Amino acid sequence: MSISEAQPSVSLIAGATFTNADLYKFIAVNSSGHAVIGPTTAAGNVVGVLLSETGTTSAAGSEPVRIGLLSGKGPVRMAGSTLAAGGTVAASSNGLGIAPSTDQAQLGIIVSGSSGSTGRVVTVLFQAGLADV
């Protein structure tokens, strides 16, 4: 099997108001079934990256957002670091891509770009897509 270039996506109800600054951050699902920034458990329950903003400031619990799943290639907003192509990526508690520590899940590998300053967006080949190789 080959890896699809396209990142599949789903809609989930937002658990907070999401702005442009939140795009491409890692998203988890909270106990209400809503999309929230970053892992919400120590083991990490990240389902994808945020691909759309909410339209209102009172979106929590009522407005859907688009989530790019952890498959194929997709954008990730990074924390400040020196990660570059070939580096592995995990999710920080604030949803930014970081180098994985011992107890963090490796979610993908950077294939384009470098992290540099906080907020830079890189292209990641997600781990879920690698299982189909």
C-alpha cells in the first residue's frame, strides 16, 4: 500500500473558541466529546490538527470545526526548537509540536520545514499514515 498525500478530516464540535493562532495545533477530544487544544491526558488522546476557526467567540459546545486526522501529510504549528526534516513530533499540552519525551507518543515525522521560533508551521508525515507502507 502507498501513503496518501491527502490528510483526511472530520468535523467535531468546538470545546472552545478557536482563532487563526490556533490553526494547525494538535487537537484532543475532552470528556464532553468536544475538540480542545492539546492532549488532555498524560497518555495523550490527540486525534488530529485544527484546520478551521470558529466563527463566534461563544463557540464552545455549539459550533463545528474541521480536524485533520493523523494520517497522510499535514501542517503542524511548532513550539520554538531546532527540529527539522527527519525529526519526530509529539504534542505539547498547549497543542504545539515538540520533540517527544520518554512518555509522549510520537505522532509523526517532519518532512518539510524547520521549527525555529514558536508558531512556525511545518509539514508532518503522520504516524498513522506510516502504518500503511
